[in-house]
Amino acid sequence: MLIDCHSCLAGPRACGDCVVTVLLGPPQPVGSRLPELDAEDRAAVDVLARNGLVPPLRLVPAVDGTDRDGARRAG
């Protein structure tokens, strides 16, 4: 799972309560390397979040290929 904070529809209002911000800091500039979580990483984050140790992943990806500003994403 690639986590593209720039296309997340929940941001920026949900960034402060997202596990990505807690673990990696605030979203990086466009063009930066995107964080990637494999199934094992996601399972670990889910366990931590369910037990109140970190906030959950708040990622809400756009389904039509646009970012939260309505611009078309490359890809």
C-alpha cells in the first residue's frame, strides 16, 4: 500500500490524528518518496491503533484518479 498524503481526501484536517504523521512526521513535499506499508506493516499498525497506542491510518484515497484539489494525478 502506497500512502499518498497529497491525494488523501481526509487531509489536511485529519493529518494531525493519522498514524503516518505520528510515525513519519507531517506530509512531505510533492515528488518525495511515498511511504509504503506491506500487509505485515498494516497489521502491526492496526494492532497498535486498536490498543490506543497510535491513531489509525486516516487515508481516504480518491477513487477516480484526482487529488483532493480536483487535479488529475499522474499514473
